[in-house]
Amino acid sequence: MRKVILSIRPRFFDMIALGQKTLELRKTYPKESDSDEPVEVYLYVTKGAASGKKHHPLSGKIAGKFVLRQVYFSKYVDGRLGDHWSTNECPYHMGINRPFVEKMTGISTDEAERYAGTGTLYLWKVEGLQLFETPMALGDFGIKRAPQSWCYAVDSRAHEPTQDELEDFWNGK
């Protein structure tokens, strides 16, 4: 199973942990989720904090994971996101509308449209959430710095990857 590290703001991590957020909105997605093999998504809680507020206790840590089996997408139509969200298997309306997306992502339609620009947006469906008793470090996955959005990971806890394995990994082999 491929693994990815997903950078997520503390408030969105908390919403996922509480079961209030079951869809993660992104501009891209791991293409492996199009296959029958799910993707394991590790949640890296970002360090950013609003001015004057305390940092989240899990900031800078990988605090949980979920399984990504389903991705929905919506394209920009006539200057706004369409009301129809589809999957690659089912290109028809999936019963996902704007109020549903706002509720399940924690992001307003206006915020989503600003984020999207004029491109496609993807909803990663959060399934099988596991929160870690002991958070992990990025280094546990062969990552030296936090990804801007998400990145593939090498799980160095299983074994220390060789230079050839790392090069093959980064070259997509």
C-alpha cells in the first residue's frame, strides 16, 4: 500500500479527529487511489498558528492516519465550482452538493472557489481513521521537511532504505 504524508492545519485535524470532517479538499490527489489498492494517508499537523494563539499540542507531528479509497472531483464551470461531484468510476452526479461539501470539509464554497482558482478540486474521503497515542516524526517516513500539501513517503521504520531504493522511489519506479 502506498503511503502519503498530508499536511493539515490544526483546526482541520481536530475536525477530522472528532468525526466532523470526513472529506479533505485538495487540488491534486494520489493517482494510486484510482486503482483497487487504497492509499494510506498520514496526517501531519502543521506548525502554523494564528497570531496570539498557542500552538496546537500536535503541531509538527504525524498524529494519525486514514485510508483513501475514494476521490471525488468537481470542475470549474461558468466561473464557479459545479454542483456535480463525480468519481472516475462513476462520472455522474454522486448526490454531493455545495451544502454537503461545506459541512463535510469545514470550508465554505467561497473559500473552496478561491482555493481552486479555475481548476479542478478533489475530495479525499476519510475512512478508517486511526489516531496515534504516540505521534510520529516526519523522519520516520524518510521526510526531512513538511510537504506544502502532500507527498509520498518512505516508511523508514520498517528498514532503513538504501540509496538505490530512495532514488527508485523518487523516480517513480
